[in-house]
Amino acid sequence: MYMKYGGMEIEMKSVGIIVKPNHPEAVEVCREITAWLQKRDVETYVEAHYTGEVEGARGCPLEEMAERVELFIVLGGDGTILHTARLLDGRKIPILGFNLGGLGFLTAVKKDELFPSLERAVSGEFEVEERMRLTVSVTRRGREVSRWEVLNDAVVKGSHARLINLETRINKEYVNTYRADGLIVATPTGSTAYSLSSGGPILYPTIHAIILAPVCPFNLTNRSVVIPDWMDIRVIIRGEKNLPVLTLDGQVDIPLHDEDCIDIEKSGASIYLLKCPGKSFFGILRERLLWERKAH
């Protein structure tokens, strides 16, 4: 089977299917997709513990799957997409996401559109959208102790519902010491996630920018800021007894210490999402955010 994207025709010899955990419907859809792919002589990989449940699929540890496939199909919601993005480790493997019931901005294709969408993807009707990521590192006493890639956001947040002090610098220039419940640093993709609920702006997903959005700031004049993606950000924990936590894409928590430095910059590796024709970003916003459906 061949798939066309990015001006290239890629032979799809193998596909990895990522299934949302504890979701019986996702497992059933995985069986249907595996059967569809088998008829087209495409090898299908699933997580090892699904092997007995999905006839014809090969089990594989998630950490190895990205080394074996040319396409990821994700069955679940945005959280499953974020989980899949961490597996790629810089590889330019496109992701096709199907939404199975939850609120999703990344998984815009619904279950009843599943097989027509697969047919269109194979025929090359899908576009590929490049989404920037952020590299986030934590330095403690001059030594880097953690480094991660995020697609949505990095969030520094206090514990016990108490305000924290976050000294913030952009390109080494002091900007502000936020006294707030926390601080969100988000990509355009992440602008419709936690940042949006904290009063941050919605950015078109392919724009080259980064959002800084304080969470419930003590000073109400502290507002969200949008900066170009070539700028780097440093957040320093200052004088905190109730130590905050760094949360990455809502899925990984890293306890922080006083005087820790969190450095955030644009990653050199992007994520590539297959975009279904007819699924515009503004159409998704209208549907997900219940905006006015008709023009007057």
C-alpha cells in the first residue's frame, strides 16, 4: 500500500495502532482497522498486551514500535495523541487520529468517518500539518536533571492551592516574577488546552509562536504573552517552601526544588499530523467550543 503526503509517495509496509487504555470500543475499532489493512498486505503492530485481542496484529513494545512503522493510527483522544508523540523520538512518522467520543482538537475524525478517511489517506487526499514542539529541561545546582519534548505545554504549578513565585526571563531579559497559582508555556497546538481555560489566546496551530499564560495571578494585570518561537524562556523557582511541580503535556510530573531553572525553547523535531480534507481548524473550533454554526 502506498500513501502520498508532503509531495512524496511512501510505501506503507507497516502501521502501528495506538489504542486508548481501558477503552473496549477502541479495541473493537482496532480489530476492524487491522482486518482492513491485512487485505492490503500491510503489517499491523499493536501494544504487546493486545496481541491476543486483535487477530492478525503483531505485538510490540511501544518503545520499539516507532522503529518499525511508517504510520501511526491513534484511536482515542488528544491525550492518546500526546502519548504517541512522545514515542517518535524525532522520527518524521505521520499520525492519523480518530476521535472515539471525547472532546478533541487533535483527533478530529470521528468513528463513522473511519474507513472513508483511510481510503482518502491512502489515495493522497490528506494534507500533512507540521506541529512545533518544545524542549523543556530542568537544571538543579548547575546540573541538568531532566529533559523532555512536549507538544501541548509545560506547566509549573504550586501545591496545596498556594501562590508561588516564578521569576521569568525571555532571551535572558528579566520579564516578570509571576505570583500566581502557576505558569503555562504552550505551543500553538496547546493553545486550545489548559492555556485556553486559563484565559490564554487561541493560536492557529501552524503559527510560529509560544504562549506564556499565568494561572490565576495575584496581580490581575499579569496577562498572557505571545512571543516568536525563536525566543527561549527561563523560569526560576524563588523562595518556595511548598515546592511546585512541572507537568508536561498533562501526563508527566516532575517535582521541583527551590532555585531550580526550567529552560524552554522550540524543539528541533516537529510532529506531523494527517489532516482530513474538509476538517478545517475553524470548523473544529465551531464544533468543539459551540460557536455560532451559521453565517448571517
